[in-house]
Amino acid sequence: MKKLSIISIFILSMFLSTNAIAQNVENIGEFDDWMAYSFKEKSGKVCYIASSPKKDDGNYTSRGDIFAIVTHRPGLASYDVLHIIAGYTYKSQSPVKVRIGTQDFELYTKDNSAWAQNSETDTKVVNAMRKGVRMVVHGSSSRGTKTTDTYSLKGFSNAYNAISSACGKK
């Protein structure tokens, strides 16, 4: 895994909260291919895990940072929120396809991010991630470039358990 630099951590915290300051991001731990963090915002503590793809394919000339993130916000009673950051602007109204093992999921897009339609789908995706080995994300940029990002799920369950413990998720 590409190590998440302090700049990447700062970028992630900005995506997750407009109130976060990089110095306030606490490293909970590194779990194989996943990193776990927490920070405080107005609603309370936020815990998240993040990883970069092991492989990113597509016929593009440049692309920004690419991440898969799962977030808990207990102060808002929000858990297991999956967020994919593409490193480019997605094509308008183009779904993102996610495959974990034999399970397929569809995410909606806005700007450079992809999200599950609802918390039920988030939970299903996270449960598949906990059992899976690899997650493949297919997207399409605003210019029509198709991409395939392959994430390792090695360490995901341990990282997930760490943020669940840190944020009091049972």
C-alpha cells in the first residue's frame, strides 16, 4: 500500500469535515493495507479507515489521490459510511460499480466522490469488505475515461474493529 502521508491525512480530514485540522487527526493504527484515524468535530469524535488502491487502471494522463474510506460519526448516529474518492470528477449521473467477491454494489456519484444510496447498502458493503479479499471499483470520469481501481482488503476487519472500538460502535 502507498503509505498515507500527512498531506493525504489532511486531505482526507478535509473531505470528512470542514472543521478538522490536520494536527488534530490521531493515528489509531496501521492494519496491513488500511490505516485508522480519528478526529473531533462539532458533533463529536469521528473515526475512519482509509486505503489507496493497490492498482489503478485507466487511460488517463493525470489523476489526483484515490481513496476508499469508511467512517463512523457516533455524535450523528452515523456508522459504516463508505466514501470513494476517485481522483477525478465523475461523469454526471454515472454510477460506480463495486465488486467484492461475488457481490456487486452500485454507488451514486457527486463531483469526485461515490457513496451508497442509503445506510442499509453501506452496511452490506462494509460486511462484504470484512469478509472479502479484494474490492474492485469501476468508474467513469467526466471526460468519459473508464477506470478500475483494485483495493486490498487485507487488514480491513482489524482496522474496522479499531475504529468501532474508538468510536463506541457495538
